Amino acid sequence: MKIINLTPHNVNLVADGSEVVVPPTTPPARITATPGEKLSLEGPVGFFAAPIWGAVQDLPAQEEGTILLVSLLVAAQCVGRTDVFSPGTGPADGCVRDEKGLIKAVTRLIQAPLR
């Protein structure tokens, strides 16, 4: 199985005691977005409504035997794509963390929603 990393950084995968580093390819898969409108709240920073998410960009067509590794946000927009996965970084996903709690590696890949 071939894994293509369409995130902008290395993804370290750990399975059965061994670690594999999957380097990124370019360009990364991204989602277009229209910024939300400025809200009337006052404060030290600007407050804005949620963006309007658009189409996924730079996602290759499905290819037999190939897994596309993308961010969770991109995967959420790829409904029905059985080849699209994101790194499992949730609290119950069993990530490997360093002494500061930062993610060093993931132990599972999560498939994009099928519907």
C-alpha cells in the first residue's frame, strides 16, 4: 500500500513497534474558505463569524492501492472517498506524545466520512 502525505509536515506512524516517517508531498490538500463577517464584539482582537468552507483543492483522483493522508478538516470535506484518511490525534486515538504532551507519532489513521 502506498501512502501519500498531503499535509504540510511529516507524519510519523507507529505500528507493531516500528515507526515510519511519511514526508509531505507538494502541494498539500487544502480547503478554500471565505472569511466570516466581523462581529460587533469589542476586545483586544477582532471577533469573526465562522468561515464558509468551500471546495477541496489539490486532492488527487482515487487510485487503487493508494491512501491519501490529509488534515482532519480536509478529510471532513471528502465524504465518500474511501482512500482519504487523517492522522488520529484525538484524546482516545493513542498518539505517542513527548514529555511536553506534543504529538510525536500517531498509531491510527481515520477514514473520511463515508456519508
